[in-house]
Amino acid sequence: MARRCCVTNKGVLSGNNVSHAHNKTRRRFLPNLQKVSFMSDALGRCVQLRVSAKGVRTIEKRGGLDEFLMDASDHLLSANVIAIKRAIALKLSDQGKA
């Protein structure tokens, strides 16, 4: 499983550890990924995603998972989140017809 946020697309960064003697050794900065369950109102179930802490705040700020995914462009999202977005769009279109 890749260390990448499926919402904000944040990944691993690299840099240096710098000692007091100014010796530099390579290191990795890992994103703060959390396994979070979001409630989807359209689907009527919880969706579990591996999201960074900033991604959780972004989803909550935009009004929940459904509203965030409907506004987000597909090229920023991972493949499994795009599938969830399409399922939500299909449910919303079915509810609009009925």
C-alpha cells in the first residue's frame, strides 16, 4: 500500500537529517495518514479511506464526503475514491429522477 493520501495526494518527501556537527544523512518525511471512516449520506453507509490529517479537515470543511467528492476533480483523486464518487453520483441522479 502506497504512503499517499487518497484525497489530497500528499506523499513521501525526502530531505536531510542535520547533526550538530552539520553532517547530513538522508531521511524520509512520511505523511500523517490515518484510516478514517466517513459517512456517506447518499450511499447510506460508511466509507473507509486512508487520508492525511489535512485531508480529514478538508473533507469536514467542505461539508462531508459527498459534497467534497462532487466538487473535486478526478485527476486529484485515487482510483478507489473515483469509484466511490461515481457511486455517489449515480445514487444522487437516481434520487433526482424519483
